[in-house]
Amino acid sequence: MPIYVYRNLTTGETFEVEQRMVDPALTADPVTGDPVKRLIQPVGIAFKGSGFYVTDSRGKNGVSASSNGAKPAAKREGDGAAAVTPPAASAGGGGSAAAASGAAAD
């Protein structure tokens, strides 16, 4: 069950109450009877980075799919987010094709 934070409007003291989501918000402090207001709390999780893909989950052997060379999931039609693809490694393992052609031009 979620834990809600309330502030006593008379004393300014805050307290937590474990309530079901469908229960109505408290209007009075259960101890003193003073009027209270439910406070909005920030979410305890933050997603950072370019996004999450189906291949980000762990495989059967315990190694993440992203570390074994799997490609990210394709962008869905109508999805407003831009697709992010990792840079492709060259077959020779020594840099990109643009770097190789730039070195040959010198």
C-alpha cells in the first residue's frame, strides 16, 4: 500500500499514513484532530539515458543482451521519440570506415 504524507495545518508537523489508493484523503489529524493537508511527494525512481529497449533485459546465460552485440528494438510507427542506434563497428575492428578513408586521403 502507498504511504501518504500529511501536514498538520495548525502545528506544521508532517506525518505519514499508509492508505489504500481508493481510501479518501484524511481531513483531520488522527491524533490531535487538527485539520491536515495531503502533500505531493516526488517519485522515488528516475529514468536517465537514451531509452530502454526490449533487448536490455538479461538473456538466459545471465549476460545482458545489450553487451553481447544485440541491436535495439525498432521504432514503432507514430512514436514521437527518435530512434537511437549505436555506432556500427567496422569488421576490421580498427575504427570506422570514415576514419579509414580519411587516413588514406592524407
